[in-house]
Amino acid sequence: MEKCNDKIRSGVKKMTARRAVVVMFGMLYLSTQTCSSFSSHHAKGTPPFQSFVFSNRIDSKRPVSTYNQISIASRPYPPRDASSSSLASTSSDSMQTTTVGKSNPVRSKPMISSEVQPQLIPQKEKQHTKRKFDQQKRGGQHHKHRNSTNARNNKPPVRHRCSKIQNNKRRVRFLYSKARDLERQGLWAQSCETLNYIVTELDCTDSHSYLAWGKLQSRRERGGLITKMGTDASTTDDAVNTTITVDAQESNARKIFEMGTKNCPRSIHLWHAWAMHEQSLGNIEKARELLDKALELDKWNGYVCHSYGLLEMQCGDWKRARHLWQQGLTSNPSAALICSLGNLYTTLGHPESARELYSTYLTQLPSGREKVEVYLVASSLEETVFHDLEKASDLLKVALSDKTVKDSRAYMALCRLGSTGGKVDDAVVKKRLKDICTKQLETYSVDGDNGVALFPVKDGRLFNAWAKLESKSGSLFEAKAILKKGMKLYPKDHTLFQAAGNIEERLGNFTVARDLYSASLHIEPSAPTLIAYAMLELQSPVDGQTANITMARRLFQEALSLDLKHGPTYNAFANLERRLGNIDNAKQLYQDGIRANCTDPSSVYHGLAKLHLSLGEVEEARNVLQRGLGLFKTNDNSIFVKRNENVAFLAHTLAMIELNCNNNAKVAKQILNQGLWHCRSSSPLLLGVALCESRLGNEQNARQMFEQAIKADESHAQAWQAFGVMEMRAGNYRSAKTLFECGLKNSPTHGALWQAYATLESRIGNVANARLLFAAGIQKCPKHVPLYQAWASLEMRDGDIITAKRLIGEALTRDKRNGSGWLVAAKIEEKMKNHGLVGLILRRGIECAPLDTDLYGALAEHEISRGRINSAREILEKAIEINPMHAPLYHSLAELEARVFNIEGLARLNKRAAELFQTDATLSPPPTKAMQAWGKKIKQGRMAKIPDGIAALAEKIGFDSENDCMIGGLSIGDIDPETLIDSIGLSGDGDELILQEN
């Protein structure tokens, strides 16, 4: 009896406090039953307590008494001694032995005779279970999974001990998760150290760690040279910008992949990642070899087949790429394979095959996200190739009808449907976006305080697009309000915070912009946000004095580390280096961007071309632009070429080179049309075509293109000005006046428009109106120096010399390096018969503006008037050397040689001019010498009825030529030119100001 009680007490000590009361009650009940039955058992010859010995019999109805009796078989490792699993005897030692199960975890239980089976313990167990259920219902969800499992097995919760192997695996999973978190935070060095520890100390066969480590190291190595560029070698590496040495650049990631594939030879993802690393380094053959090894493991792996196909497409072998993509689709169709193969069919001129491909595999895709991607491509095919907007719309609606789809790209495509072909403008797209965003706001208000949008979209892409269109039209405050609503619905969308920061920056709220950029980076680091932050630091530093170049460089480096194929990052980083004078670093950055095969190559090519132009390397810039446009070349099957709006920058720059440098309007027009195919609504491209038509003499076509350019962007001041100047030169003064007034109403701070309008009034004899316009223009654009110069010329012609000298003195005070101001000042002195001052002023002007060839021409004319032929010839020769493309210089020099009967000089001059200039703008490109001459210049320079089209434009703007006297927010009648001139505050004749030292 006493021995049995001791055993039960020892068992109680191992139980939890939660079970103590129930077990003690059972122990007391068991003791009373034992005492009552002792005499009967002893009388029958039965050994005492044999019915209470622990045996291999299981009673599933009484789990309480075995709470701590865990069998050895339930442990994750085998018993040390097999003999311990045998059934114990009835001796005292055997009472302390537990039974060993063979296959399943089996717990031994003390058996009680059925005659004395207690009914109180199960009753208490039911009460305890009910209490636990009530606790969970009230919110106590601790150990929910464990309790539900034990409830199914009708067993009490058991605390299992893990083996060393299981503990090791748990530690590997924990450290791997920690390493990925460090990577997302930008702490790449610490992440690499953690992954290195996993594969060297814990588990050398963990393929996930090798894969994450190799990819991360590959990104660090590929960005190593870029990260190091522009930084001080003595600067210590931090957690974000830790870089490897150039010597190790070719081996570290490769060694990781070699070690990983050696220890995990069956990991296809390791072979694939290694191949992508070699491809990024330019080792195409090695990449092919590795991809072939991956296909040996799984011939039909869609992931490997897709990457292999892209590699072959990059090398120009589209047949091999098609075979690989078809091979991947055989057993593992994916959206990437379907879209790539469909685009290939379309590019080759087989859109029907692409349409059949999309319809065949759409039903076989597993996820809604992949289905949306195929629906988007299929819809784009119907819109751009087959021009079937109705079918394109039906495809998008089918995609959105799937309740599992929560992709905003489908809604975005539906809103923009028709804009590619020019059938829908921004106003229609804006209305569609507004309707969808309004529905999202309504669903948000329905859910009330919880603040969850019920609309089936997971990001704020639609709000971002709506705000972008509003900001494009100049409604910055409206865009700000839209983004605020979007951030309320989607507080974890980092793109909304970035867009809001851009709006605040444009409004001049730089502190708020910094906070928004920081919030966006805190949610998710991204290359566009880092670029925006870097540009903010360069243009509007915190201290307001000096730009933080070091911080900007680090932000650019981090952006490249996050995305090595982000073209705008290379462009912005290289521009910074160019402005700092690091030309070699800038060129290297652009070349790295081209080799990286950026997602936006047009921005990289355009940036490199601008770099060459800034150095006067016109031929090199032209070649770069042609290579960039070659990536988006249109031909007879141009409808099968994918459109890219950024091609407009390449086309516009190249066309201006052909038009201004080579004087080839026909070629320039062809280039601009290629750009317009990619971006139909580009106002600068339409303006360029209009200028080409005007140069070719097609005034009617030019008018049509001017009208299209203005319709595309009503705030495009250059389009209004160029259109008005063309009508003014044609003698259509009323049309020109209407165009100038409409342009000023849309762009009141554009000084050239005020100057052109005032010049028009002076030409038709309205000198008073011209003065009013000059005064209004200066009031709106006080820094536009040509307004002062043109007004001074007007007063000089009108005979008001004092006012003219005051105005030109103010112009030279604001900008002494503007040669036109010195020319006007010299003309004023010449009109006043101060011939001695004329020469001094012109020479002084050449000192301040040594690259203005008009000053040389005027000084040469002055020398000729004084009989100094040789001096004039030397001045003209020097001017031609400065700007070989300035035709009036050749004319002046030819007149001089003709005056002295220098026939040989005239012949040489004629031959020299023929090499640079053409008389027909429709001929083929001129010789290279013309571009060399222009590059040298850049280096050294560091009233009829109004036509219906113009009337329609004026009506759209809301301008009334008869009654509207408000221009640019100013009432012309309220402006007093005399007061403005007096405010300049000049006294005397102005000679002291004109001739003062710089």
C-alpha cells in the first residue's frame, strides 16, 4: 500500500499544475478502493497490487493518469538499449519501467480492474475540456494548434523534446529567414555572413541558402565597379554599400555556385542562377553549358527553358528560342513562356498564331496572376495589331470577372484602352480612372472604421495613374489630394508615397517631400524612390547651400544594387558625374547600362548621346542615337513592333541634329515619324514635324502639325510661339496675334511669347501696344533678358535714346555674357554718332561673349567702314573658325574679298562653304565636315480671316479676341511702361555701365 502511494506521488510531481487537483482526487479515490479490496485479493492468492502494475494494455478512456508517461518510441531518436523495451515483470523494479511501442507513439497506462473502474475521473476530464473551450471562445488562443490536435486524438497536450537534427533544421530555417530580412533591409554584408554560417557550420546541403547567397553575391559583384565609382577609396564600407574588390569580382559568386552545385547537384535553381550570373558577366558559352546541365535534370522545366530562350533571343537565334519555349510549354505552361512565345510570333508577322497560343493555354494556367498577364498581352494584341477594341475590351472584362483576380493592371489596361491608337486622349483616360477610384473610395467608406477597401485591387496603381494625369495638366493640388486618398486606402503601397513626394517637391515643400520619400523607402526600397531622393538632395539640399554629393552617390549606388537593369538610374548617375567633370566615369556608367540590357534602354542611349553632344562629338552622338532607335526599328511589319513612349526622346534629339546641323529636313521628318509611331501624342515630336514641313515649304501641312502639337499639349509654349512666328512671317498678322494671345493665356511666364507678340505689334505700327506688352512681359518674366534688348531696340528706332540706353544697361547688368545686348548698345552709340565708343563696346562685348560671332561680324563691318580691310579680314576669319556653320560670316567675307577684287580668296571661300552648306534641304546627309564644324561650335560653347483651325484652338482655350484684354493674368490697360522704366533706376547716359569691367 505505502509503496503504491509513493509511486503515484512521484508521478504527480511530474504533472502540470493544471492537472494536479484532478489527479490528487483520483489518487485519494484509488487508495480507498485499494484498501477495501486488499483482503479479498489476499484471500484468493493474488499478489497485492498486480492489477495496478504498468502493463502494455491501453485504456484510451483514461488518459489523465499517463500525462507524463511518455514511451520511448514517441521520441524522435531510437532507445539506447533495446532490452529496455521488453515488458516489465511484477517486481518492484519493473513497476518503474515504461512500455515501448514499435511504430506509433504509445503511452503505457496503469490498468484498474473493471470491477472497481472509477467514473469520477472522466467526469472531471469533461469539465476541464469544457473550461478550456470556454477560454478559447473568450479569446484565449494560446496553443490553439496543439490543443486542437490533442482534442482529435483524445489525449492531453504533451511536450515533445526535439532531437539534435530537428533543432539544427529549425535553426537553419530561422537563420535563413533572418538573412532574407537583412537583405530586404539593405544589410547585404550581414546577410552574406549569415548565409555563409548556415552552409559552413550547420548544413552544407541546404540549397536554399546557397541560392540566396549566390544571387546576393552576384548582385554585389556586378554592381561592385559601379558602387566603387566616384567614391573615395579611403571611405570605410558600411552595411549598405559594402563592395568587394575588383580582383574578387570574377570569382566569389562563382565559387559559391560551384560549392552549392557540388553539395546539391540535383538543385535546378542553383544551376539556373549560376547561368544567369555568367550571362550577366558576358560569358555566354558558360551560361549555355550550365543551362544544359539544368535541362539534363529536368528537360521540361519551364523556368529554365524561358531563361534559355531569352538568352538565345539576345544572341539572335530566334529559332532556338522558339524551340525552347515550346519545350517548356509541353509540361509546365507559365505566363512568362506564353507571353514570350506570343511576342515572338507577333514580331515574326504571325499574330494569328499568337492569338491561338493565348486562347489555348489560358485555361491551363494555375494562378489568377498569370492569367491576368496573358489576358493583358492578348488584349494588347487585339488593340494594336488587329485594331479590334471591342474584343480587347471583352478580354479584359473576362479577366476582371474572375473573383480571384486582384490585379490592378487589368483595370489600368481597360482605362487606357484606345489610347495607343490615338482614339482616346488623356481626358477620357482620366475620366475612366476617376470612376474606378471613386468606386474604391465608396467601398472603403462602407467598411467604416476598419479602413479596408473592399474593391478587388491590392495596390494604389489606379490612384497613381490618375494623379499623374492631373499633374501632367498642371493640377498639382488636385494630384496631391488624389494621392492622399490613395494612401489612406493603401498605406503599404510605396509608389503612392513616392508620387506624393514628387508632387510636394514640385510645390516647393522639400521637407515634406523628404519625409514621403523616406516613408516609401521604409515600406519597400525601390530604385525610382532612391533616384528621386538623390535628385532632391542635389537640387534642394537640407542646408540650402551645398548639394550633398556623397549622399547622392550612395543613393544612386544603392539603386543600382537593387536593380541593375534600371535605365534611369544609370542616366541620372552619369549626369551627376558629367556635371562634376568626371567624363570617363560618366561614359563608363552609360556603357555599363547598355551592357546590362536595361529594361529602359532608350534613356541610357539618350543620356550617352547628350554626353557626346556636350563634348562636341556630334558624329558619335548621332551614331549612338541611331543604335538606340535601331532597337525599336519599324519596317513593313511595323505593326508587330512593341511600342515604347521613351523612344520619343531619341527621335527628337536625332531629328534636331539632322535638321539644324545637317540641314536635312526630309531625313529629320522620317525620324520624327518613327518616334510618333511609338508616341502619337508627343507634342515635341509633332512640333518637330511642323518645323520640317515649314522648312520644306509645305505651309499647309505645317499648320496641321502645329495644330496637332498644340492639341496634344496646350501648355507647350514653343508650339504656340513657332506657329505664331510662321503666320507672322507669312503676313497673317491676325492669326499670329490670336496664337500669341492663346499661348500667353496657357503659359504666361514664357518670355519669348511676350517678345514675339510685342515684335508683331511693333511691325504693324502699334508701338504703344508693343510697349505695353514688353512691360507686361518684364513684369511676368523679369529674368528674360531678350525682352529688355527688344524693347531697347524699339525705343532706339522710335528715337528715345535715353530710354533705350537705360533698358540695354539693365539687360547688360543682368547678363553681360549675352552678345545681343552689346550689339544693341553699339547700335545706340552709332546712332548717336559716337563712332569711337562703337568699337570699344564691340571689343568689350567680344571679351564678355567670345563665342558670339555676330559681335565679330559687327566689329568687322565697323573696321571696314574705317578702311581697315586687313583687320576686318582677320576678325571674320577668326569668327568662321569659332563657328563654321554661321553662314552670314561667309557672306560678309565674300563681300570684303569682292570689294578688293581678291578672286583667289573668293574661290577658296566658295569651295569651303560648299563643303558645309547645301542649297536643297531634301538631299542626302551632308559630309561629315558639317557635323565636325557644329561639334567644334558646341565644344567652344560650353490680316486676313483667321483660319478655322486657329479659331477652333482659340475657342477651346476660351479666348475672345474682341473682349478679352487679360493676358497671362495681367490687364494690359493697367500697365504703365514709363513707371517700369523709371523703376530701373539708371541715371546719366549709361556709358559707364556699358563699359565697366566684368
